[in-house]
Amino acid sequence: MDILTIDFPMQTLDAFKFSLMNCSFFHGPKSLSFDETKELLEKNGDFLIQDYRDLQLLLSVKVYGKIQEFVVEIVQECGQLLFSFLNENFNRLEDLVLAFSSGRDTCYIQTREGDQFQLIRPIKRRKFAGRFGYGECLNIRDSVQPNKIEPAFVRILRHDFSCSKQVEDDLEKLIEIKHRNLVRVLDFFILHSCSYNGSPLIFVRFDQIAKATSLFDRLFDLQNVLSSRQYIKWGYQAAKGLNFLMDRGILHKRLTARSCLLDNMENLRLSDFWTENDPGDLNLFQRNLPNSISQRTIMFSDGWRYLPAETLINNQFDCTSQVWTFGLLIWQIYTHHQFGNRIIYSSMEEFLSLTAGRDDPYFMPGHLNKKESQQGMPEHKIIPSALLPDRSERPYFSEIFRILECEKRILDLAHVIGRFF
């Protein structure tokens, strides 16, 4: 797959279109071919929106078995870019889609043949926005030396972050955070000439990890059990990065296998962390989110499975909560992420109503039973205690870190000795 080459900062129109990737039903930045669009519409849904020409987007819809295409114009009004469709202007793509969605009695779209219809099922990208917002590997063209091109990972911040009054200070702090087990923020730019959802467009550039893959993908694709040394290495590197953040008062509220990246040497780095001024979107988990086209729903509808009960019930997340999420990560590493957490509950409401928010730590970690948990392996020392429902009974993170550090030293020493026999 070809990697796009862009300027950083981007041109206004390019930046605006890239920001639309935070909408799960917008497909880009490269346009799909007609055959690709047709295949998606035949299998996955009824409509999608994609990039088209300079100031135009393309709405592709399946109507009575035929593919119909409609142009959405991008217009500027009072310094703001809007979407013009059927003589109406909309501030956001989500507003445009909702205006013509199924269930509205007055808003219909009409084909050239005179058939009227409404939008029903959006085709959502497989690659959704991350916690900060949509991100992609791009080639960055140097603004001073146009012939100099460097790879980087660029994200467009979603509204929850870009609307913060202290977002610039937070990004400056993130630039100063440097650790071998953390994905580093290199720089950012803010586009004040246009906005989306009432917030300025903020683009953040991260260092590009060569051949990076998520820990989730690596674990899920494994066919065989790895050596204990490899599992300990990943757990220890995650603990080192997390310990560095916690020493600076930063908690990683989205610590999962997906937020851990591996380079080509299988060294682990944590991503998706913010400063101590985290915007705090945890309240999203305190209600049952509707099935809608909102990118917030897509990102968070299943996130409750990876947060402790005190966060779900009281919107609390502290150092003991961080211990819980780390214990869950260790479980995911050792079980190759083959067991979804709280899989016996279909929704957060069902989990809370049936259990009052109390997980069974002996059921959760890969179905370990109490007899197995008496073994001396590190996962048995960490997981059950870290996942205890009572926060006061969980160990300190420093205790867990020492267990992993000690285990890593023993296995590294055994590996060296083994090379001589």
C-alpha cells in the first residue's frame, strides 16, 4: 500500500479532509475505486462518504440494488468550512447523515429516476479512530527542504481533546516526555483558519516505529506458545513505560493490548496516553450508548470491558485503577488475547446489574482456577491480586514492577547461561 506524502503543516483543504477521518463512515484519505465502493455496498451496508475532488465529497448509496452517487459540496461561510447538500448547509458530516437518516419523516434524497430514499446503514471503516483521533503513517515533506522526506505517524485530535483550553500546554508537555518504552510526540500544528465541530483542527506528529504492529495483533495471530522470557519482556517493558508516566503524575486510562506497539525487534512501547490533564471521557461508560453513526460510539461502545468497576460506577480512576488495567494487560499477554474480558455479559448494564461491579478474578484471567493460581509463575503472582474488586486490597504498582523486574533478571541470566551448555 502506497504511503501518502504530505506537508506538515498541511494545506487548509488537505487538513480539513484529513480531519474527516474521525468520522467512521468517511473513507479516505485516498478515494475508493468504483469497483471497491460497489463491493463494500454489496456486502457491508447501504452508504458511505469518501473524498472526491478539491471542494467535493462523494456520497455513494445502494438504492433498490443500484449504486447511486451524489456530490457533497464543501463551502466556506464566515471563515468556516461547511457541507452543502440538497440546498442545505451542515456544520458536520454527522449532521448531514442524521438529517437524511431512516426514521425522519420529511428529509428524503431523490434519485434521477425519481425514487425517494433515506440513509440506513453506514459502511464503517475497519480502521477506526484511536483514542486521540484518527491516525495514519505518512511521509512528511520538510517545509524548508522539500526534497527531504521522513516517515511519521500523524493524528488529527478529536473534539474532546482539541476543545480543551490547555491543549497546547499538554502537547508541549508530551513533547518533553522521552522514554524508550513510550511512543514520543515530536511536534504539532493548529489550524485556526477553519474548525470542525466548533474546535480548531490540531494535528500531532509521533515518531514512526519501523514495521510497528499492535501487541493485540501480534498476540492474536500467534499459533504457538512463546518462551516465558518473551512474555516477561513485554510485561516488563510495559511496566517500565507505565512507571515512568506514573512518576510524573500521568495515568494511562486506555491501557490495552491495542495501545501497545511493537517494533521490528519486538520491543514494546506504550501509546494513547495523555498528560495529567486528561480530558476524562470516562463518563461515556456510565450510560448505554445508542447504536448510531457517531465516532464516539464506535470508539467507546466496548471499552467498559477494559476498565475497573470503580470507573464504571463512580467515574473514578486512580493508581489502584491503573494496577487493575495493568493486571488485565498481563492476562491478555499470557492468554494471547483469546479471551474477551467479561465475555459472559452482553452489556455494561448487564454486568453491573448481575454482579454489582464485582469481577471474579479467578474466572477472568484465561479461566485460571484457584488451584492453578497457587503456582509460582509471575502471572499467578500478579493477575489475581491486581484484579481484585476491592481497590484497597490490590498491590502497589511498585510491587508488581519489582516482581517483573526480578523475573526478567532471572530469565535473562538463564538465557545467557544456556548459551554455554
